[in-house]
Amino acid sequence: MRKQGIQELVGRAMVDPDFLDSLVRAPEPTLVEYELDDTERAAVLQAVTRLRATPSTQRAGAFRSTLVRRLAT
């Protein structure tokens, strides 16, 4: 079974609030199905840390914005 990459993870987080909630609550087990390099994994974990202080209605947009900024540099 092929593991999914960062694009799939961000896309799923944008449309699946339950997935995003799981990612915020327990990132490591949630990331198991995704094939991420060290930079991507660090960016996701940093974004998740920031999301904990973000209202749930704003999390998807904040997650996407944080990752785009972090991975674009």
C-alpha cells in the first residue's frame, strides 16, 4: 500500500475536520499513513502545535497557511 504525501495530508486536513482534530490531538499516530521527509514532518508538527491555540473553526485555514509558508522557504 502506497503511503500518502504532504499534499494529500494538507488536502485531507482542509476537508475533513475529524482528521484535523485527530492530527491536533495525537499527531504521531495520525501521521503513520503519510510518507513525509524530515522537513515535512517537522513542519506538520510545528503547525499542529500552533493549531492547539486556534479556534476549531479556523484550524483548517491556519494549518494550510502555516505549512505553505514553512515548506515554501
